[in-house]
Amino acid sequence: MLNLADDQRSAAMMACLDQIIDLPDCVLSYDRDLISSLPDILAENYQITDDAAIARLKPLEEVCRLLAAADGSCPRIPELPALLKAANLSLDKYSTRADVSKVSIAAKEFDQWSEVSANVSLTSVIALQKDLGMGTHRIDSGRYDPRLTLGRLRNYLGGVSTPRPSFIERLTRRSFWHLKLKSWLVMGRLSRDRPSLSVGPRWVTEIEFFREVVGLRQHIGLDLFSDDSDLVIKGDMHQIPFDNNHFQFVFLKNVVDKSYDVRKLVRELIRVVRPGGIVVVDQVCGYGSTTPLTRTDIQKAANLARIFERYCKLERLVCRDIDISGLGDAKARNETRNNARLALRLKAG
């Protein structure tokens, strides 16, 4: 039983944590709650990466003071998650996982359903994500067609984009990213003959679109499965099987939410993209929680941009959010949604 002094100490720590952990500004992960992610939040949202900088953030300084050892020594930043979890605090509010009732509905669709964290069984996580990508949810379910038919090939990217097209997009009959790619080619930021990559394309159609319509002749894909080994390489996006600085451009459409370690994914993308290269992320997000299927919720574009900025210098070419709460399944479920659009140009050094 906590005494009054302990109650006051706990309340003070919780008040400080609430000031530090601003939920809408955090990337949510199924595999790590927000207390476990606290050192990352400090690095990305406050640029606090070492103990000497703790005093720059007063609520953090107070947490460290309240957690100080009997000898008065303050904890180091990497020690904070374990110390907070051992401090008899009520930390349920910092859980990132969706209500179990929502998860249980999805579980009925999959033979290989697993709710374990990636650090418990990565094999189970990848098996579930592969089944999700292929459409082989159950032994009797038919898998997705290797090619997505949406009329003419040039309409592909518009067909898999969520927001309604703008006036310019309707006038030119090109999707938002198609227009951006064409402009980057004209500006010389991209070359038709340098390698580029789609991560998690699901359909071979995506590779054909980038090659035949956009004109990126060396475009290939990376996914957990492949229907054409010449166009799509089998592999995990957290361990991209290519050399450093290999690609001029990488595209991820509704893929980041499948990540079991978003920071590892970001580091891999930075590693394989050459200086001056561009990473594009187009992601439905803003669920406010995570599940075994949507393991990462970036919530908004700027949250993911800050993770990239933690590890490299870059230029934000596009960083915006479109409210799509009234569209598709979000409308049917009366839930909020964002479509985050992010284009980052990596710089040397």
C-alpha cells in the first residue's frame, strides 16, 4: 500500500510523463509501448540523446529526480523505461494496443494468427504479414491476383491511393505521386536509368507502372513473396538485401504500418538510398492504436519524418496529412483516419 508521500511522488511522475509523451506526436508500435519507447521519443521529439541534455526538458529532469537512487544518483536515459515500470505507476494509458474485441474479430480470419511481439517470435509475425499480403488468410481462401486490374496501367497508382483526387489530378489524369515523380524527373532529381525500389508492392502491377508509365526503367520490388523473381525480390524490409547507396528512389504505399520495428526500417531505407535520393511514404494512419496487422501507426506524416531526421540530414519535399475519416472503412466504422504523404530527399553526411 502506497503512503501519502508515495502517492504524491507517483502523481508527480505521471503528470511529468503526460507532458513529455504527447500521444498525437508519437509513432505507436504494437511491439513496444510508449514507456519502452521513451528514449526514442526524447531523441525524436526533443533531440535529447544523452544525459547531459536532460536539464533542457524540465518535466524529464523532474522524473529523473523522483527516480533518483538512494545515493542521489540520477538515472541514465536508457534506464528510464525499466525504472518507471518498477515504480508502481499505473502505466496502462501508455499501452499502444487496440481493444481486444477489435483484435479478436481479425483473428477469426487467419489460420496463422499470432498476437506475440516480434521479440518473442519474429517468425510468427512474418508468417502473419505474408499471409496478409498474399491474401491467404485461411487454408481455403484464394490468394490475391499477382496483377491488379484497374483498367489502364496508367491508372494504377490512382486506384490504390485513398484520398479523392484533386482538380489538377483529375485534369491531368495523373495521381498525386505520379505528378510529383514526373516533376522530379524533369528537375533531374531522378533518372530513368538508375535503380529504384517499391517496398511491399503486393502486385507486380506496381513495378510495371513505375517502369512503363513513370519511366523508371530499373524499378524493382521487395516483398515477403514474389510472383516474378525478375521484378520482385523476396526479403524483409527490415533487412533490405542490397548494398549501401544503391537506390535513387524508394516508394512505400501502406507498408510502414506492417513494420515490427519502424526505426530499424528507417535506418535500412537510409542505408540503401544514395545521397540526394528520395523516399516516398504514402500511409493510411491515425488509428490511435495498433494490432498484429497494423503493427505501427505513425498517426501523421511529421511523426515519421522526425524518425528519419534523427538518423540523417534531409529535405522535406512533401509532409502533409489528409483527413479521410469519411471514406471507406473509416466511414463505415465511424473512425478517424489520416492519409499521410511524405517525401524526403536525403542529404550527404
